[in-house]
Amino acid sequence: MKKFIVSVLAAVLLAVAAPVTMAQEQGAITSAEANLLLRKIAGNWLVSHYAWQPESKTYYQATGKASVSNAHQGSYLHEKTDVMQPDGSYRHRECFLGYSQAKSRFELIQADELSNNTTLLVGQWHPEYNAITLAPVDGLKKGDVNSQEYVYLFLPEGMLLKIVRTMDEEGNYLIHSQDYYAPQRTAGL
């Protein structure tokens, strides 16, 4: 039932899916350009996950897999990620990412099984960084660890980096996790 509600919510909030040549000059992005960017995210990925551990002041490194596929007739992407945790269990996360042509913005809905919360993040394409940045609708709040911003950086050779960050009281960004996505390929002869 929960997945159905999340899917319906995603369908309502995420409009037409829609990367990036003319937008670099104009500072805006069209639906077609956004669609090309989203296609770069679709596929099966091997994930190297690095999560900040405040008690040890180090990053915990883990591995996992992600599957990003078209959903709701291709109007957005459905990302499913499973990453091993320090205790050997797997943490499953899901989100929906699309582009709203009506609002000229990217929209991401994150469902969190641990807290039973659903979060809406909105954002833009930043061609100067080759990145999509998504933040809460009401903005990133200083000092609030639950107010998170996602950054999707498109790296060379088809790689992707997803950063989850917050802002401390002074306005400095704190990286909570980094996920490096490498395309999962089958060896050929």
C-alpha cells in the first residue's frame, strides 16, 4: 500500500521527464535536454558508498547496486539502491526523479523506510558543474541534519556521483554521503 501511495504521489508531483547543449548558453533547460540528462542516469549500476561516521570522524565504505528505470510511462525515473551497512545488512532506498516542464525544474521524491518519511526536493541543472542540484522546497536550512541537498554530478566515462549534504550553522556544506555509480557491464569476448 505504501509503495502504491508513493507511486501515486510521484505521478502527481513529477510531470514530463525531460540534458544539455543549448541550456549551457541560455542558463535554462528544455524538456528535451532534461530528458537526455535523465537517460544518462537510467541503467544498472555498481555503487561505492561512503557515509560519514561522526563518532570515528571517518567515512564508512560499502558497496551495493542500483537500478534506475523508467516509471509511469517514462515521465520519471525510479531509482532503487541497496547498499551494505556496517552490520552486514542492506539498506534499501528508493526515489523518483523527473523534470517538471510546467515548473521548469527537476523534482525528486525520496521515500525513507527507516523514518517512514517522504521528501520532495526540487532543483536545477548547473552546466558549469555538470550537475543537477536538488534541495527542499523551502530551501536548505542551516544546522538541520534532516534538511538535505542532493547533487548528481555527471562524471567522465559514464560515471555518476551522488552527494548528500547538509549545511552547518555557519553556512558550510557538510557531506553526509557520497555514492559513486559505475555502469554495470557484462564482460564480452
